[in-house]
Amino acid sequence: MPRTKGDHESRRRDVSEAVWRVLAAQGFGGLTLRAVAAELGATTGLLTHYFPAKRDLVAYALDLLEQRSAARPRRAAGAGLAAVRAALLDILPLTAEATGANRIWVSSWDVALADPALSGDHARRYARSRDKLCDLVAEAQRLGELPAGDPAGVAAGAQAFALGLVVQALFDPTAFPPARQAELVDGYVAALAGSPPAPGGERVVPS
Amino acid sequence: MPRTKGDHESRRRDVSEAVWRVLAAQGFGGLTLRAVAAELGATTGLLTHYFPAKRDLVAYALDLLEQRSAARPRRAAGAGLAAVRAALLDILPLTAEATGANRIWVSSWDVALADPALSGDHARRYARSRDKLCDLVAEAQRLGELPAGDPAGVAAGAQAFALGLVVQALFDPTAFPPARQAELVDGYVAALAGSPPAPGGERVVPS
């Protein structure tokens, strides 16, 4: 019986799942045709049909990471400072799923930094993400919730804050449980707004 | 003629240099006995004398990274907020040498996250670094340069900010030249102090 388009799509989904599981367990450092084949219960020969070279596998994995990140659920957020806060929380490893995806993002930095084309792709991804944050910051400034000033600088700083917090939380989940991460975001957002949180950690920004 | 202790030390230095050059060019993802041997102009056989397994090479590279980071020159800094600012600037890729070392740190995150023992080592390194920042923050609070509050939270936030800025600057050096990085640190420190920078980027914190 001839293979159908459905077979092909279904096999492609299986391959994606296998690539994702290898990334989640071992990062890009452990992403090999052999590891994906083992996860899939297939031969490396079958895999070379999809990925003639290691570089094809890495490019596929990066695309997969971007698609799954783009498709992830986001917090409902109003406008202004609440939207800035929600965008930062959406980046953080606050759930098991977000932790897995972030672990793969951080892992991708090594492979991307070693390759100018991949590095450029990552730079563009982060620039787009800063642009979105910048729009939210500018809106919060218009609403008077943030002091006037360079919104691009605030967005770059906020993105840096979130990415660095991702790294800290991945290495030290005990020191950075979800509630602590959220508290640090609230402190950061409050400082931006010009109202540092009171001693004792009073929640300045509403949930 | 028997090998002397001096020969041994000199060879060890050569090996360290070769490991460093491989890391700077290819990250931990490209760190293999074969690559180090090629860089050293030696056989992989010689290298297995130093590193019986790949894991030994990775552990050695991480130690080397830590030693070189600990030995790097630091900014002279007074007390209080100026010391917090100097500590953050000391982390950033503001020179070619600091860029190389940071690129290796970021690369190490993939290999460390894939191994619980290495991950624990990294968590302890970052916790020590936060503790030092926390002391500086507490001193700035005593001096009245930062509002009262949880110094550990401020230190964790500041470390996150610096690490995330490292990542951004490595991927997009055009968008984050040294002057822009310093400006963002100044904006961050000013926001912590409760005095967001004026529109136009007036320098609130003295250099």
C-alpha cells in the first residue's frame, strides 16, 4: 500500500517529539542523529532521510523551538505596566513546560554562538522580542505608569532581566521557585515605575 | 634526559591555552580531545594522558574558566552604589577579553545543565557571586544610597540583569556596544536608587 500524506505528517510529528525529548534531556550538546533515532526507536538511516547532515538537525531543532515558543499560551494582560509585567512572566520558567522550553533555549546559545548564521538568527529573534516589549513600555509611559524616557532602553533592560532570571532559575530552582521569580519581577517593575517595594516585600504591582 | 617539573608545568600551561582557544572559537559544543590536540599540534594519545575521558576535559575546562574569571582585573570601586555598579560592569563583555570569557561562560550553561553535578557547581558559583553582590547592596542601603528592603532580592535581580545583558551583547554586539551596556547598567542602578534617568539619557550615576 502506498504511503499517504497522513503517514508522512504523522511521522514528522513523531520525529519532532523525539527531537524535543532529546533536547529536553540533553540539550543541543546531546543532539545527535543517533540519540534521536534511539528516542524514536528507528534507525539512523531513516533519520538521515530527514536530516542529511548534523547541521540540518540543529536547524530543525531551532525552528521547532521557535514554533513551540510562539505557540505557547500567554497570560491575558491589559495595557501598560500590567502588560509589561505579564510579558516578563511569560518568559520565565514558572511551570514544568516553560522550564523545559527555557532549558532548551539556554542550551541553544552555545550552538548558535559557534555559528555566525545561527547567531544572526538568534539576534533577530531577540530584537523582535525587544521591539514588542518596547511597544508595551511606550504605552505604559503614555499612560503615565512609567516615567518618560527611552522606551527601547527600558525594553532592553527588561529583556536582560528576564533572560538572566531564566538562567538563575534553571541552575537553582530551589533558590528561585516560581513565587520568588514573580516577586523579583514585581520588584523590578516597581523600581522602573519609581516606587521600590517597601521592606517586607509588599506587592506593589497588582497580580 | 629526564623530564623536569618545569617541563611538566610548561606543558600544562600549553594544554590550558589550547583548551581556552578551542572554547573561545567553538564553545563547549566543540570541545573534543581531537580539537585540543589539533590546537596543540599534539596527538590525541598525549591528550588522553591528561584527560582519560571527555568528562575530564570538560571538568578541566570549567575549572580553567573559573580560575581565569577569578583572576581577571576588577574595577577599583568605593563603597555603596558605586561598588554595585562596578561589580555589574565587571561582569559585562566590555572588552575583547571579557567578551571571550563571557562567550565561554554562556557556552558552559549547556554542558552544565545536562549534568546534575556540574549544574550544582554552577548553582554554587552563582550563589557565591550573589552573596558578594548582596553585601555591596546592604552597604549601599546602610549609606542611604538604596532604599531599605531585602538586599538578597536586589542582588538576585542585579545578577539576573547583568547575565541577561551578557547574553544580549554576545548575540548582538552592534545593538549593545560597550557604551550602550554601561548606559543600561546606569539606568538600572538609577531605577534601584529610585531616580530613573531623565529623558535623553542624562547620566545619573557618576562614572
